[in-house]
Amino acid sequence: MRIIVAGGDGFCGWPTALYLSEKGHEVTIVDNLVRREYDKELNSNSVTPIASLEDRVAKWKELTGKDIKVYEGDLNHYDFLSLVFKQERPEAFVHFAEQRSAPYSMIDREHAVYTHQNNVIGNLNVLYAIKEFEPDCHLIKLGTMGEYGQPNIDIEEGYIEVEHKGRKDVLPFPKQPGSFYHLTKVHDTDNIMFACKIWGIRATDLNQGVVYGLNTEETLKDPVLVNRLDYDAIFGTALNRFITQAAIGHDITVYGAGGQTRGYLNIKDTVRCVEIAAENPADRGEFRVFNQFTESYSVLELAERVKKVAKGLDIDVEVSNVENPRVEKEEHYYNAINTALIDLGLEPHLLTDEVLEEILTYSLQHKDRIIVDNVLPTVTWK
């Protein structure tokens, strides 16, 4: 298939592009490289040194003989996006190209507005480009489990059957986003659903949980292909932050009570889920939602797991609780359904101690790159 991976230089996008290329698809990366600019803005970095996108793609071709095209540009620029669609005629468009950090969106008004403009308008442009140039193209959109919040009922896959005053209907599952970033994902969902209804677009929304892991089989082929490892309190996940804190001998700091529970999945499963969606496209006019995660953990459970693995490497660190910079439930019911991708063939890679040790080992190898001031929160919701 001809597949565009927008945001193909990022943590999820890069290994996805390699994986799809390895499987024989014609892959094109579209990226404005802004993720690297965020590092400069925030005085942060990836724990793993990452090569330029140009060097990454060249190394991939050298090793495999497979060519990945690259367009450097912004989805918010419709003329640019139109050119890409007309030249590449994609059969699938994998959309990772959004500002993905909740804390970044909460820094101040400017960052909240930027996140909305970048995410919502960029996604709208993709919808119009599909309508105008490739109406049969399948949109595979990265959503987030964070759209749902922490309701006191089971979280279904996108839709829920409701009975009200004697009548029944199947409606979109209620959304309770937890940041301005998560709000943009909800807006995306509504816009995609509307576009499918009025234009007959085919779309799959992958409501992804928190992704962990570092390497896939493809990124392990050469050090130039290594993936990002974000650890700071703005772009790093709680698990990555805990691992890098252990690497530098810092207390593992849990926000608040630590009962905040989320869905998690391995980066190896992220790339496989995209492949499954591409090979099993939605019907014309169908807006399909898959909950993309394999396990659920509280942040306190993760902290204790990291502490245990660190101790196995002769690193003694303590778990401590710090004031929660977010506004969220710290103890709550959480049971989300995730059967659709399993039914289509996903065989999960689960969170083992070996996976945690691999990431910790990488962090220890590059601990001189870890900026200590970045492992504690600097952004508050209030």
C-alpha cells in the first residue's frame, strides 16, 4: 500500500514508518520536525542520542534497500498538504502529527492556543485533503484513551448503548478530557465523525494508551535508527520519568496518591496496531474506534515495579509522593474494553521486568544526558 506517516520523525511515528516499510509498503514521512524544536524550547532532550531524519532514512535505505520518502512541512499549510496528496496518492494516512503533551498544552495561554491550532486545524486539513484528492484513502488517526477520562463505568470502544426514558440509541461514549491537549483529541474525534457522515470518508480512531518501550526489531538494526526516549516532566511518560530517576539515583516521585490508572501498551504493539488497521480498513462512511492498549496500571504500581528492577541492578531508590500538579482523580474505578484489535490479530507484548530493565540499561548508558532539573514537574494545571 501507499502509506503516509505524518509525524514520522516522532516516538511513535518513526518505528511505525520503519515497520510498515519492512512489511513492503511504500512509506512516505511527512513531518515539520517541530518535536526537535520543543526540546530546544524546553532545554530538554532524548536520553538516547537521535540522528537527523535525513541520516535515519539514509541509513534505513543503506541497510534494507528500501526507500522512505520525506516531505518536510506542516499540515497546517494546506497548499503543502495538497501537493503531498497529489504526488503520493495515499491509500492510507497515518496521523501522528500532533502536539502530544498534556503538560505542554497547560504551560500558559499561548501553548494552549498553539496546541489547538496545530492539532485541530491540521486534522481538519487532512480531512479536506482526503475529500478533495483521495476520497477512498483510509484515515488512521491517533486518538487517546485520555479522551474518556476516569468515568465510574466501564469504558467501551468509542460508543455506548444508552436507554433513556424508554428509548435506546448507540451514542459516542461520553468524553471527560483532562487537559487542553486531550480536548483537541476530542475535537478531532467530532470532526472526523462528522466528515465520515457527510463525505463518506473511511476512518479508524486509535484511542491509544500510554506507550512504553524503546526499540522495535527495525530500530535495533543500527544505532542511527534508535528511537527517542523522552523523560522530562513535560514530554516524558510517568514510567519513563521513573526509570530515568532511578538511573540517576533520584527518588521515584509519584504524583499525589498514585492511584491514577491508565491503559498501557508496548511500542511494538503500537506499530502492529497501525498495520492491523491498514490491512482491515473501515468501510466508506464508517468512523471506527479501537481502544489501543493491552494492560492497565496505576502510577504507584509502575513506581514499585521500577524500584524492584532497579534493585536488581544494585540501584537503591525510594518511592516518594509529591504534590500532584494536575487536576485529576487520584483514586478511581478504571475498566476499559480493548477487544477489537485483539480480535483482529494483535498478540500483545506485555510489560515485563526485562522490558523495564532494557530501558533502564539504556538510561544508565546515557545518564550523562539526563538533565536532573527536568525529572520533576514544572507545569501546574491551576
